[in-house]
Amino acid sequence: MELRSNMEFELRGSFIPNISNSNRLKILEITDQSIVIQMNNSKRRGVFPLDSFEYWIKRNSLIQIDHSEKRTS
């Protein structure tokens, strides 16, 4: 999966870094080594190493929200 800014993810219960009890997060910025995110119940930003963020996706703790599917249904 190619990660890009403005992608949104649903958080599953196994996403341990969810300290704000959010149900979604959005990618704000991506660099070669890190990802800046914002959770929907927080005004603060978080930074993850890129490989750590990809780990949570592979564990199905972060599920991409496909906005194009929502529009057509």
C-alpha cells in the first residue's frame, strides 16, 4: 500500500498507541522515515517511524477508510 497525506484509517482495539481513545486517524505528512498523524479525538499530532506505522497496518490494527467507496454506496 502506498501511503500518502490525507489518508484516513479506522483504529482497531489492538492499536496500542491509542491514548486519546479515538476511532480514526489521518496522515498529515510523510517523510522517508516518519509519518505525522492526527487522531480524531485529539488536537495534537503524533509521529511514528514509517516501519512502525506499516507494522500496525499489517496487523490489521489500522484499516484504511476508502472515501471513494463511501461516495458510491
